[in-house]
Amino acid sequence: MEHTHVDQGGNKLYVEVSTNPIRDPDGRIVQIIHASKDITERKRAEQALRESEEQYRRLVDLSPDGIAIQVAGKYVFMTMRDREFWARQAPARSSACRSSISSPPRSERS
């Protein structure tokens, strides 16, 4: 379980807490082990990654150029602008882009 605490300076601290009972032979709880781990740096890194991904997403979305990514000859990502470009080139090429098949020959690219 995660908890958020605020220190005297107003800074958020993130803590992961686990609690486990210790039972006697009859099954009664006789002790509880409570462990806390400071996960503040991990949470900050996760937030920084989310912000970085959002900046990248905005950059790609606002780009005046079409952007496509291929892995092993297959499209794994294509901006709407690039899809629109290929749709204007030829209907067959457009369906090929949506189907994630090989890129068009270099001679057809602009």
C-alpha cells in the first residue's frame, strides 16, 4: 500500500507500506511486522517520465511533417498527418499503411 506524507517544508514524501501478522500456533495474531520504504525518488522519476512522454506526444502531434516508425519493415507508428499524406498518394498505399506492411519504395517518398 502506498501513502503520501507531507513534511514540515510542505514537500510530498511517498512511502510504500506493508503489514504482516505473526500468529501463534492457535492462529491468533501476537505481533505485527510493519515495514515502510521511501519511494519518493521512484515516484518523482515516474512523474518526470510522464511529463517527458507528454512533451514528446505534443511535439509529434504538432509537427508539420508526417512521422512514421518502422520496426522490421512494419509500421508501428504513424502520425495522422503521414496517414493523410499516403491516403492522397494512392488508396492502395493508404490501406497498406493502415495494415502495417512494408514502407513504400524510396522513389515514391517525398
